[in-house]
Amino acid sequence: MNILHVCANPKPTEESISKQIASAFFGKLIELKPEVELVNVDLYDEKPPFYSYDLYKRAWYPVFNEGYEPSKVEEMSLNYATGQIEKFNAADVLVLTMPMWNYSVPAIMKAWIDQILLPGHTFSISKEDGVQGLHNIKRIVMLVSSGGIYKEDDDRDALTRQIRHGFEFIGINEIDVVWAEGQNPLFFDNSEENKAVAMEAATEVAEEIAEIEL
Ligand SMILES: Cc1cc2nc3c(=O)[nH]c(=O)nc-3n(C[C@H](O)[C@H](O)[C@H](O)COP(=O)(O)O)c2cc1C
């Protein structure tokens, strides 16, 4: 089983709740299935560029114009994406670790997603066949921490919606969320308890992932 772990958090693990949840998740998974192939991408070490006009042309012009020939600069605009897409397309399971920032994913995670979701690379798109995934990812696990608490369907939560809709678009529908909510101790007396519940949930999801036959 190949797992790609993408982490968008600049803090060291001892200060980061989402990274501690990731440690609990991978600790359990590796205990149960030591043979997993794990590739780690720390986005603060492998910073994605913002989506550019050159990348837009290189990715989308071929969809609408068969005769399009990319310029050298347009070809080079794919450099970051190509490296990450290779890891993405080799993975069976994608794990995303991040805090909630301003109700959404950290901008560095959004920039990575913009680099990954490219036609002709991670999905195909046509009038006849619609959108078809070109990857092997069967499941996504989100490991998230937030200061506040957001009930299901709370429309302030743009984080899980962003990930769900973005990846459902390319055919990944099985998405687990482990979420340490209410982590601001100024507003929630039970922040430690909420964290412990999330750590436990992370090990339970790891047990489920370990059972996937691949
Ligand atoms: C820049 C910034 C923006 C934040 N925005 C939100 C927010 O919109 N909603 C929320 O509930 N918490 C917000 N928080 C709080 C974090 O989500 C919370 O502290 C979380 O536990 C951080 O996870 P970490 O310890 O893994 O970094 C924000 C924190 C920072 C630093």
C-alpha cells in the first residue's frame, strides 16, 4: 500500500495538534502494517508556486485545442506539478494534515491542490466521457485541528468542503475526517478532552486503512 502524506503546517509537532494527530495515525498504521510505503511531503519544504497563466495554458489549452504546442516557458511551468503528480498518482491513500486557517485550508495547501488537479495528469475531461480520474487513490484521510467547533453542515467550514468537492471531482468519494475541534482553551474548557477524542479517532481510522487489501 502506497500512502502519500501531505502536511501544511509550519509548526513543530510539539506545538501542533494536527501534527500530533498525524503521529498517532501513522504510529498505529505502521504498527499494524509495517510494509506500507510512506511518502511525506512537507509543503513548507516543498513550497508550491501559485497557479500561473503559463500553467493555465499548458494544462487547459490541450483540452480545447488539439493543435496547441506549448512554449518552453509554458512547459517549464509544469515542473513543480510534475514532481508532485508523480507521487500523487503512485498513491493508494492520500493523508492531508493541516490546521483550519480563516475557515479554510491553509493557502499553501490550496496552492498544492491547484498544482495537482490538472487535466491530462490526474484526470481526463471530455464531452463524451465527462471527468475520469487518472490516479489510483481510493481514500483520503484528513487530519485537522481548529480553535472553534463546527457542527456538520455549518457553512463556515470551508475546509472540509474544499477537500471533499475538489477530490470528488476527480472520483475520490471515500473521505474520512479526523478533526480536533474546540482547541482554543480560552473558549473551550474541554479542549484537551476534544484532542484526546481526535487522537483516538485517528487510531481507529488507521485500523480501517490497515485492513484495506492492496
Ligand atoms: C492564522 C490562523 C487562522 C485561524 N483561523 C481559524 C478559524 O478560522 N477557525 C478556527 O476555528 N480556528 C482558527 N484558528 C485556530 C487554529 O485552527 C487552531 O489553533 C488549531 O488547533 C491549530 O492547529 P495546529 O495546532 O495543528 O497548528 C486559526 C489559527 C491561525 C494561526
